[in-house]
Amino acid sequence: MLSSGLTTVRSLPLKKRLCFLLKLVCFVSSVLVFCEFLIYYLVIFQCRWPEVKGGDHSGEEEISTSVLKAIVLADTHLLGEIKGHWLDKLRREWQMERSFQTALWLLQPDIVFILGDVFDEGKWSSPQAWADDVRRFQKMFQCPVSTELVVVVGNHDIGFHYEMTAYKVNRFGKVFNFTSGKLITRKGINFILVNSVAMEGDGCTLCRASEAKLVALSHQLNCSQQKPNRFDKRCSSVEKLPASEPILLQHYPLYRKSDAECSGEDSAPPEEKKIPFKEKYDVLSREASQKLLWWFRPRLVLSGHTHSGCEVLHAGRIPEVSVPSFSWRNRNNPAFVMGSITPTDFSLQKCFLPYESRVLTMYCAAGALLVILVLAHFQLLTPPFCFGQRLISKHKAV
């Protein structure tokens, strides 16, 4: 009896240590689960699809079926083997994968558009590195059968104009089924995919082929939008498309002087806004921009490349929305655009992802609290802190 009692007494400190260790593990696990998993649900759950007028107002169910729900994101910049550190890769890819998969689960879009610069090193990656990058992309951005994924090419995927080759363009096209001047029509809505890197205007082989496709597509759309009482012989053999005005999807923005007129929490930092944009590098040239606007008369232009959000009007009536980067490597507050689109109307809304600075603040606060708990448990706190702790304890006892 006496020996068993001594054993129980001796085992009490060990039990207390194990209990304390268990509490620490639960605390650390809770912080990790919240900051690396639950926070994406909490933030994206607050995003709502914007309302848009349906073509038929006979009932809410009928209107909802006529609306195409689209998510638009840009500049994921998946790191490659040359510039990408493994820890940076792990962190950024986890963030983007969790954000994307959470958005798919909560928002259930019909279609997802990625506006170029999918990869960071596609312009110089070897076949083996390219295959590895593609594999990681397909894992991160896999979509259910109910959601279509459409990817537009960017300069980091195939290189700037002077680096662009037929091999790189074809390599990207095979993986993502992309061709410049490609038209996709969903629910009577026309989307035009543009290889903006090929809009150099210098007559290069790839540029000529791209512009020829765009001109032919422009003719087909113009014929489709003709009124029945106006017959044009040139349109007699043209396959008709839905008469909806198209939406342009491209990587480079149309020409604008700078981001000086841009506003909003996702716009460029104040010190960068007034820096003039370089044509054919930061934005399309004036000539290329005018060609696209004249050929297609789009009702909306969506672009990426600048990593910051911006909304501008071209020719006083055509809106362009530059979509901010989806990667925390480029922004503290990444975002994507949610669009409710019909053949005659559209409405856009931005969905912001968790601020990385806030996540880091939570980690720092949790780390400080963890240190205090450990010091308090082992009675290693400084005398003033211990005095304050005793004072609080006495106050509670009274």
C-alpha cells in the first residue's frame, strides 16, 4: 500500500508535464489549422456573386440558368527550378491551392479564366522542368467536371516578343488547348482569347499568323451581328455566331499611360502609380490596342500583367479591368474577379484573399503567447510579471 502511494506521488509531476505538453500541441495545431486552412473558408465565404439582369425576368430560376458565373484570376507565377527556393514554392503553392480549391467549393463557378503568366520560368524552362511545372499546376488548379478551366498565355509562359518561339507557343498550346484568336462561346456569350505577346506589329511569322486569325474572327463576329434586313454578300458563307458583343481576354493591358488614375485597395502603391508604362512591355502599343478595339468593339476587356488592380474606360465606353496577381509573392492582398455574365450584360465583383501581413501577425501573437505560457509553467517569468500575475490571482480570489 505504502509503495503504491509513493509511486502515485512521484508520477504526478510527469502527468502534469504531459498534460501541459498536450495543451501546447493543441494550441499550436489550432493556430496552424486556422491560419493555413480555415482562414480561406472564412474569408472567401464572405464573397458573393454580383447580381446581373437576365435576359428573361419570368422567374428567378430561369434568370439564374441564363447567367454564366465566371472566376477570373491572373499571374499565378508558379516558381521554377532556377529562381524558386523550395520553401518559397511550398508556401506560395499551398496558399494558391487552398484559395483556389476553397473558392471552387464555396462559389461553384461555371468557368475559370487564368489570364497568363501561369508559370514564372516558362520562357526558359527545359522540357523536364516544364513537365514538372505543368504537373504541379494541374494538381493545384484541378477543377471538377462542372467547372471549365480556360488559360491565356502570358510573357512569362513563352517569353517576351524577342524570346517567343514557335516551340514555346506550341508547347503551351498543347497543354492548355490555347491558340491566339480563339473564340469560345458559353451560354450565348462570346469570349476572345488573345496572345498579346504576339501583338508586336513587326510582321514576325507568329505575329502575322495571330493577327490573321483575329481579323478572320472579327469578320465572323461582324457578320453574326448584322441585322436581318442588311445582307452582305461577304457574309453569305460565314458561320454565324451568337450576336453577343465579345469579351476580350488577354495578358497585357490595352495601352494606358500609367496607373495614375487607378484606385482601390488592390491598385499599385502610390510611388509606382505615376511611373510611365512602356509600350509593348508593360502594356500593348497604341496601334495594337486600337486594332483590337476596332476589330471587335468589345463590351469588356479583362487583362493581367501589372499585378495590380485597375479599371479604365477606352474610347469613353469600353471598360477594361486589370486583374491583380493571385500570388502572395507579388501582393500582400491577392484577389480574383467574380463575374455574372449574360449575352447582353455583366456585373463584376472582386473577392480578396487573406492578407499575408495579418496571417503573420496572428503567428507572431500566437508565438508570443506560447513563450509566455511556457515561461509561466516553468516559473521563469521576470519578477514584475510574476508580481502582476499574483496580483490578478488575489483579485480573482477576493
